[in-house]
Amino acid sequence: MNFRIPFHRVNWVNTSFLFVITTLGVIAAPIFLYLHDLNWIMWSMFAFYMIATGLSITLGYHRLFSHLSFKAKWPVRLGTLIFGACAFENSVLHWASDHRRHHKHTDHDEDPYDITKGFFWAHIGWILFKLDAEQPMDNVKDLRRDSLVRFQDKFYVLIAFVAGLIFPAVVGYFAMGGMVGALAGFLVVGALRVVLVQQSTFFINSLCHCVGNQPYSTRCSARDSWIMALVTYGEGYHNYHHEFQHDYRNGVKPWNFDPTKWSIMLLHKLGLVSDLRRVATSKIVAAEMKEAQRKAEVRLAELAAQDGTLCEHAVAKVNELIEKLKENINEFETSFSESLESSRETLKRWRRETRALMSGLGELRLRSA
Ligand SMILES: [Zn+2]
Ligand SMILES: [Zn+2]
């Protein structure tokens, strides 16, 4: 095996920090938990930090600052900037700049976490190794106008260490008693929580581009997976997100597990956020219909090119459903150009016929000649 590490490109600051924090979180914290019991105050603080830090990345860094999918009052911006820093994923300016480039150049060389360079690169490799040239931060000029964002960028390291590691240790010292309590705060609420939240974010860049299905588009590698949604605070519906990146929802269906979306809805009810951006349901269903039609046509062509005969009845059924979908797409485009809302019944029919086409595809079997 020819595997050489390009040492001249290693980002030693990032690599050393990630190595130390991951070792503390994965090895030292479990040993500590085996030897010592944590009291309810410490477990509550751990749960609070897991939720606050994780949501600050998904709701704050991602949907608010990177995609501007809603507007937020200063307490929400300040809170997500402070707890977002506690995840040790850089300042929001750098994070959003990388993320906007990811969306603009998905699966291409300029994509910072380009999955075509392999799972390891997309997951963590891009953080460990320096790019040949430092990328310009010219895509976050809008964010620089926010004084809170500028403040966080300037004091990011200080905020991250004080709020993310030192403060939990100080609380532990008083809440659990002495140095054992301080160590509990530092190792469990600090290091272990940082590792869990970081891995959750890293999975979005790696596994969410490999695992799951693509109901909205196959233009890029992004995929939808409810399993990934469970470990990424709802960001696992990544195929939808790449197709409609400005929507404040990732799990767009009411039953999709998307705690980030629910938190935004709650903050909206409390009057702390406004101007939630949503893609019209007809547009979403139209994307699903176009993708189903494309998949059906590709499958039919594949089977036609192979030796053997297809069940004529199944082919006729699939062709009939493709024609129906084409009519529906035309219907959508006419109503969209005339700015008309499609009725609930129409949307239901479109969805029903899309589902029928997808299950009809499963019935297409090749019989040997
Ligand atoms: Zn992505
Ligand atoms: Zn995004």
C-alpha cells in the first residue's frame, strides 16, 4: 500500500488540538466516569451543553448565519455565537465562508470538504491539512456587518476555552466538590461533549454525502437519511438541504426528526426570530416528481440495454405513470408561472402518483431470454 502523509501540509495547530481533545473525550472521560459518579447537577449541565452547543452550530452557524434562512434578534445571535464557539469549530465567519463554498462547489475541487476526495478527507482530513493557498473570505461580507459576529471572530479562542472548558470546570468545582468536580466539568461537560458535537458536525460533511437516498435531486452527492438526522440534530435530510438551501427546515415533512427546525419554530413563537424562509410545497413536490421521472427513464433504458425480456405489463404501467408525471410537472409549471397556489388535493394526487411510479419501478424485473 502506498500511503504517505504529506507532513509539509499538516495544520499542526488543528491537528494537535483535535488529537488532545479527542483523546481526553474518548479515553480519559470514560475512565473518569468509570471511577467516579456524577451528581445530577453535572449530568444536567452535560445535557444543557450538548443541546446548546449542538443547536448553536446547526441553528446558528448553519441555518442562521451561513444560509440566512431566518432573522434573529441579538439574544439568539449572541447565544449561538458563544455556544457555537464552545464546539471548537472555528469562528462563525470562517465556518460560514467554508460552508458557502461547500454549497457553491459541492463535489468539486473548490469544495473544502469535497466527498470525491474520499470519506476521510470530507470527515476530518480537510481540517488536518492546509490547502495549497488560503481561501479568500470574500463570501461573508454580509456577516461582517454584524458587530456580534466581528466580536466573536476577534475573541473566538478566548470564548471557546473559557465558556467551553473552564466554566464547566469551575461549576464542577463548586457543584460536586473540589478537584474531582472540576475534572468532571472539564472532561465530561468539556472534552467529551466537544468530541460528540464535533463528530456530529463532521458526519454531515462525510456520511450525509454517502448514506441515504436522493428524492429531490441527483445533481450532487448529498443524501437524505433519518438515521443521520438522529445524530445530527436534524441535519440528516441533506439531499433536501442541498436542493433548497435557504429553507429553515431540513426535515421538511412534518414527521421528519428535525429538532433544529422545531427550535426555530419555538423561537418564532417567542418572538425572538422572524422571516422564516420556506420553499412552497408545490415546488418541493415538483422536484420529487422530476427526480422520480428521471430515475424511471434511466431504469427503463438500463433494462432495455440488457439481454432478456421485460414484463410488458409492468413496462406499460411505468410508461403510463411517467406520462402522468410529465403532465403534472407541466401543470405545476403553468400554475407556478401564473403565481397560483396548487390545492391540497392536487398536491396529494401528485404525491400519490410519484409514489406509484417508484413502487412500479420495483416491479420491473428482467426475465432471461
Ligand atoms: Zn453538504
Ligand atoms: Zn448548508
